[in-house]
Amino acid sequence: MSTLLKVVDLKKYFPVRGGMFHRVVAHVKAVDGVSFELEKGRTLGLVGESGCGKSTLGRAVLRLHEPTSGQIILNGDDLMKLDREALTAHRRQMQIIFQDPYASLSPRRTIAQTIQEPLDVHKIGTPREREKKVEELLDVVGLRKQVLSRYPHEFSGGQRQRIGIARSLALNPNFIVADEPVSALDVSVQSQVLNLIARLQREHGISFLFISHDLAVIQHVSDDVGVMYLGRLVELASAEDLYREPRHPYTKALMSAIPVPDPKKKSKRIILGGDVPSPMDPPPGCPFHTRCPDAMPHCKKAVPPRVNVGTEDRPHFVDCHLFTEEAAT
Amino acid sequence: MSSEHTAPLLSVRNLVVEFSTRYGPVRAVDDISFDVYPNETVGIVGESGCGKTVTGLTLLQLIPMPPGRIVQGSIKFDGRDLTKLSEKEMQEMRGSDISMIFQEPMTALNPVFSVGNQMIDVLRRHKNLTRRQARELAINMLDTVGIPAPRKRIDEYPHQMSGGMRQRVMIAMALSCGPKLLIADEPTTALDVTTQAQVMEQIVKLQDEFHMSMILVTHDLGVVAESCDRAIVMYCGNIIETAAIDDLFHKPQHPYTRGLLDSIPRIREERVAELPIIRGIVPDLLHLPDGCRFADRCPRATDECRKDKPVVNIDPVTGNGVACYHPMG
């Protein structure tokens, strides 16, 4: 397997302005030093609660948000070093599917225009070929040809999300960021769209960075899973290992908090106290120590390093002092 | 829980709620009947547009009229028919006998008044208290719902609080006059899972303490499984199934309930290739089919289903009922 995407120490700080001269008075550290690798044809699920920086990370990887620092290497090219023109050319291989199928389609364009737009922008094929491609794409996402001349308001949420997916596939990308693609949909429609995404992975070999707050949704589509908290990846492992044995105290709490749709299985719940600290003023040391049930004095002082608690071929990374040697002694 | 000895606290019969739209009248709630007994928690579940929220709002006559209108039916609470009360009598009822908490705590609280002021207003409206007494009571309530340092936080404004905190304030406010019935409309949908777990635990605990009945309106079957005694499943304005919670989850009768339960993404032992789905989409309320409204999506539908609409027949012993000609058995 070869690496498609490598992200090294990516940071995205948003300046907060205030005071008399509208100076930068603080930074919101939305993404604070995230590193991971994504292999060709695999999907990395990114899970975390609102404000943890998962959407910002997804956009920063595509440079839709200009990262503050770090490296993003896609197919061997460092995206951070590209100028505008070169970046646009590279955008052909990377696409995004947005969360809100109501806001991400232009209400004034027909479905045909919307799906065809990427082909027009990158000047691919003749007009006749483009039309044909659009029809093929509709077929892939399971919509009928008759919808082409209609407008977004005529469709349900699930259908709109299919249209958004068709648009993202227009340029045959090999990498797609899917930012909460099903969270605006009802459950009966959610699984239809998830099945579609799973099929695209299998049949088209597309790699996804799949962002969601829902661990169950993430499990269905992901090969690897990263858990984010306050701008950092706190755990990163294969989906199988992570769901079988979550190691980070935050991941454990997150898993136990999900309501189980079975009245006979009352889950043993780890209830976390308090709220997520502000990313403008993250706590020193481990970002999770303020709510962690296993916090030690050491956690308040030092940022935990990344520890591999798995094996060499099957890494399971945890950023937690519970697994470091200094803390144990 | 449906006991023969006690009379129901709330008894809804043949309720029809209609909204006039540009395209003609839409029946958001179409001939529903149900009971809520003292100390009981009843879940109303269904997907967007099924009429669950309108049902909750109609009980307190909070739907905008016009365009909304109660076409027929009765809502008996403690022996009085709420549909026959004047607006003034209804105001007496709201907040004191029946309270409601809403999905979006930010829009439900007034941003220009401190939390304390809003709570004191509610208390003084329904109880004969001095400002000082009301304030003490409000501080007590904030403490009861688990807000740290309530004496200090009572003077804060809604924007100074986190989502979970605001929802606690809403709960404190709703419970401050000791209502007999609490209507909770998606109380945790806007919250993160870890916060959701905190808030739901609190609601269930308080319900016990205050000896209230509760109607929990939600799309989340997981939340229903964990906190309700009985549930009502709605589809296109109709009640299609009602059952004790264990029966509903372990022996669902209606094919829609079955489909809904199957399609919830849940954490599984093994990743599955295809999630079970309910095919098709919810029909448009303006163009409803004559027979069963689920027939077009139903794997068990026959000609009979398309001709006449099935009605719910409640079993007098179990209190369960289903509107289906071919129940799952």
C-alpha cells in the first residue's frame, strides 16, 4: 500500500481581534499540531465533538482554510508549497462533500449545471462529453436522468446529498473530504447515503477523510479512525482496534455516552464533568486533563507524547500520559 | 405502565391539526389519540415532518394560529379540555401545570435578560412570591439541575453559558413551578454526546424527584430506549404504533418501526458491508396516498394496504397497538 496523503504537524490558528486598534489579541487554536497518514483507497474517519477542530482540519487539508503551518503531502506534492494556479490544478484530485445539502447547492442552478460545473471550471471534454459524464454520475449516485433540468428545492435532503456527491465525483478525484455528510439527514435516509459512500470506496477506490461526530457512522465507513479533542488527535488506530479496545480516556467516555437503542442494555456510562475548555485558552499539559477521570498531576504539566500501544505493523497511537514511562514511575 | 387503576393525566382524542399553506391545507397531525399516565415517560418518535413536534406544541397551544388550526379532537388534562380554554386560562396552565423544554436553548432564552431575571419572572407569574424569595428559589433550582456556583451564575446572560449549561437553565425554569407534565422537544439534539448524557441523566433524575409525567419528543431511538416507559411512533401525521418500550424494541409490529430500528447506525461487533435501509422517501403531506401512508416503502404492502388506511387498535391488556394489516408478529 502506498501513502496518498501525509499530514505533518498541521496547525490552523484563527486570529481574534479586539481592542482599540483592532489588533490580534488572541488565537483560536482550532487545529493544533495534527499528523496522520492516509493510504490509497482507505478511509480515515475523524470523530470528535463540536468545536474540536475536525471540520477545520478537513478544510485546512484542502487549503480551503489556509493552514498556519505544517505540511500536507498529497501524492508526493507538498500542497503548502503550491501557488494558486498549481493548487487549482491539484484540486482536480481532491474534492469535498459538505454537511448541509440545503446550503451547498445553488438554488438558482439546475442539477445539470451544478454537477457539470467542475468539468467546466477545469475545461474537461467537449460540451457533449460533459453532458454524458453528468448523466453517468447521476446513475452512479442512484438518481434518474429526468432530474437534470430541475432545481434543488424540488428534492429531499437525501437526494440533495446525492447530488452533492455526484458533483464531488465529476473530476474522478482520488481523495474526498466528507464533512458530516449524513448528519442533516433522517435515519432512514442516512443509511442509504452511507451505503452509497461505502460503495464508492469499494468500486472507485476513492480515499475519504470522513468527518463525523457520530462514532457509529464513522465505524461503518472507516478503515482507520482518529479521535480529536480541542484541536489535537488524541487517539489514532485501525477501526477494528479502536472499537474493540479504545485506550484514551476521552475515547472511552465518548463511546460510553452513545445511547444504545435497546432498553435491556443499560450501558455503563462514564459521565464527563464540565465542558470542553475554550480553544482560545486551552489548558496547559494534556488538553483533556480538566475532564479526565484518570488525570494525574503530571498531566497538568506536560503535553503527552504520541505513544504506540499497538505493534509495528498495526500501530495504535494514543496521546496520553497513562501510557508513557515517565508518568508510570 | 398503562394501569387500569389510575386515570390518565393527559388524554388526547382524535386530534387533527391543520396548517393552511399556499398549496392548500396540510394536516401535520391527523387523527391521533393517546394517553399519558401519572409518573410515566412517553416517547414520541419519528423522522422530520412526521408531526411529533406539532403534537407537542399543540398540547400547550403554542402553534401559530393562523396558519395553524385545531380542526377537531380533545386534549384532556386533569379532567379539563385544553382546547376549550381561553388564552388567559391557557397562560395559567403553561409553565405551572404543564411545562415545555425546547431543542434550541439559545433561541428559547431571551438574550437581553439575565438568566435569573427570566427565572424570577416565571416564578412570580405563577406563585405569590416576593422578588427575593423567587430569587432564592431560582438559585435552588439552578443548584438542583447541577449548575456549579449557582449564586454567581444566576446573574449571567445566556450567551455566557455553554449549550449544555443553557439547556440546564431551561430545565430549571421549566421545573421551577413543579409541573405535573413536562413536554421535552428534542432536549438534547443540539448537544454533543457527552453533554447529552449529562443532561438526559439529569432530566430522568429530576422527573423521579418531582413526580412528573414526561412526553419526550425525539428522533433518537437510543434516547427513547434509555429513558421512556412507552413510545409512540409517528409517520406522516399518524400514529402507526404504540407499545411498551421493551416490546417496541424487541418485538416491533409495524414494518416502519422495524425498518427504523434496523437502520439506526449503531456500533457493531463487526463492520457490515451494507446497512439495512428503508427504501424510498417520506411522501409529501400535500399528496398523501389513500391507503396506508407507508405502503409505497413497505416490503409487506398488498393491495389492501393501498386501498384503506389501517387504524391503530389498542390491546386493552398490554396497551400496545399498531396500524397495520400485516404486522410483523
